[in-house]
Amino acid sequence: MKIAVIGAGYVGLVSGACLAEFGFDVFCVDQNAKRVDELNAGRMPIHEAGLDHLVRSNSQAGRLHFTTDLKSAVAQAEAVFIAVSTPTRRGDDAADLAYVHQAASQIAQALDGYSVIITKSTVPVGTARKLKEQIRAARPDAEFDVAANPEFLREGSAVEDFLHPDRIVIGSESKRAQETLRKIYQPITMTGAPLIFTDFESAELIKYAANGYLAMRLAFINQLADLVEKVGGDIAVVAKGIGHDKRIGHHYLQPGPGFGGSCFPKDTRALAATAREAGAPFSLIEAVVGANDRRKAQLFTRVSTALGGRVAGKRIAILGLAFKAETDDLRDAPALDLVPALAAAEATVVAYDPVVRNDGNSAFAGIQWAKTAYEAAKDADAVILLTEWNEFRGLDLVRLARGMREPVMIDLRNLYSIADIAKTPFIYHSLGRHSLRPLITATR
């Protein structure tokens, strides 16, 4: 079976590589010629565990192709996945579908034989139906169906999530389309993954509902951590206590600096906008969006308070810039709020991230870049743990502290236990737990 994937970004590249792994002949199309050239040369545009191996092996096997030629990729393809970007629209919170409609228009002109056109991009309710009307109007002679097939990929584990999903959701009005998609996903469903067929609208809403609910859990635990910190408890114990309730569970109960990335910020806003437009305002999601925005805006105050109310003239090391571990994605990362605020307050910022590089991002203008955590912390007045990279969990904390001017750690991921920190020279601040003064002194 020939499959075309329109968009070689995060979702399209992961989807295309995994589909090629199933043995299909996959053509990934992107308008960015530079990206296509890099992929054809074996260079990855994103950091995602296991993706480079899939791309390389399937390209070498002749099953995975990268091109800017949409017409040839779509011709004779039995399935065409639309996996282009749907950013937040300027001026409001709704998803911008310009790239989706552009792709649909180009696909319509390229259709040659029966094809299922599948929305893999995260799109608002009603999009699949509109695309069906758009393509039919452009090509009344074409033989095609439309399906909604939302992705549920977590950055950092996207390949694993595609190959071993909790479920596969397909919105369709055609038995023929369902059978095509059943065939595509057979390598997954034969191992037990449930395949859920439903209507367009339900399929589209499932994606937003899932992300909205998970974002709500994160906003809840972040605000709960603030309360626990004020009253003198321990958020780790509180989260463990409520997580053992089978109705709640332990997932997404780890406090942090606020959620970011390509999904939660954008999708919660889009869900709220959809609800407003439908005349059914989603006040809970509106509150989640506001709470997360405030949390990231308040990071500077948390840091400043830990440093006695003033950061001017201080040297501050930031460990981790990506919005989460195992990715280089900076979209809506807390670092984009904290770093400029520290710089504006005349602090010297030194940053280290295992995979994020200095690519000229304006939010990081003027900061210094280190090659290791220890280099970043050298002569620093404070070190801030901002991303939960595994390598930060295994740092030699005594060595880290002894290289600093003042051994202050602000752990915004609660990577360390109070018991472990008590054995170090650090003055320690974390989320939802009491601050800790050192029992031993740093000696340089």
C-alpha cells in the first residue's frame, strides 16, 4: 500500500516512519526543501527517542521517502494523512487551520484513484466534515473518503506511543475508509490495541478532551503544591496518598513550572474557543489556561524570593530549557518566561540543556551557554532545575555545590528527595515542600 503523509514535522515524521516500519511505502511531503534535504541526508530535525533509527533503517530499505512533490506523493496513494501544523490563531485562542485547508486543496488536485484523506493533525470539531465539502467542491469527479484519526503522541516517547498505543480512534462515515484504516493499523491491533470507530465530531473531540483533562490534572497538582508548601506538608506524600485511590491514579500528579510543548497550551486554548463558539463555555478549561499562564509568569518571583528578593548582579545557572525531558521542543517552555525575566532584572544567566542548542532564539539573547551542568554552575549564586532530564538526577551534588559562589538550588521539578539534599551543602527550595538549610558547608 502506498501512503502519503503531508507534513514532515513532529507528528508527520513520527507517523510516516512508524507506518514505513509496518512495511508500507510511505512518502512524507514537506514544503520546506531544506528539511526534506536534511532528512534525505539522514539528519534529524527533531530530537525524539528511537526516531533516527526508524527513519534511517526504513529509508535505506526503500520504504520511506521525503519529497516536496505533493502531487506525485498523493497520486495512487490509498491513504493520505494530513499532519501539518495547527498553531493558535493570532488574535484569539482558536486553532489556525490555514495549513490544513491548503493541504486539502493541493490533495484534491492531486487525487488519482480512490484514497482516504485522514486528518492526523489536531483539529477542532467539524474540520473533517468541512474538508470533505472542500475537496468535493474542488473535485466532484474524485473518488475519496475523509476520516479523522487524531494522534496521541507524547513528546519524548512518541515512537513508543505510536507503535503501542492505548487506543486508535477513527472518525468515519464510510465502510470502505474504515477497512482501509483497519488494514493500516492491523500490525498494532493484532497485538491488542483497541480500534474505536466513531463519527467525525466525536473523534475530533476525544483528542481535545484527553489533553484538556490531563492539563487540568497538572494545573490541579501545581496549585495543590502551593497550598501544601504554605501549610507545611509534603506534596510528594500528598500526591502518593491521593494517587493510590484507584479512581485517581498516579499519572500527571508531579508538580512543575507549568506545562508547555506542542499540545497542552495550544489544545486547551482551542478547546475553550470551540466551547465558546458552540455556546457551551468550558469554564474549567478556561481556568486551567489561566492558572498555567500565571504559574509560568510567577517563576521569576519564586526565584527572586529564594535569593532574598533581588537577582541583579547574580549569576544564575539554569539546567534544562526544553519544556520536558527527552525532547528539544521549546514551544511554550517555562524557560521562555523565566530566562527573559531574569535577564531583564540584570541577572547573568548561564544555561545548559543536553539537546537544546543556541540557535538564535530571541528569548535567550545575551545568555551564556555551558557544555555541562558543572560548567553552568561554576561561580553561580543559584542553580535552577527547570527540565527533568535524567542526567540531572545523578549529579554529584557536593561537587556541584563546591563549584558555586553560593550553594542555592531551586528545584522546579522536585528531582531530589529532602533526605538526599540534607547530605549536601545546598540551600534547597522545591515545590510543595519546606525549604532546607544545609547541614554541611561547601568548601571550594
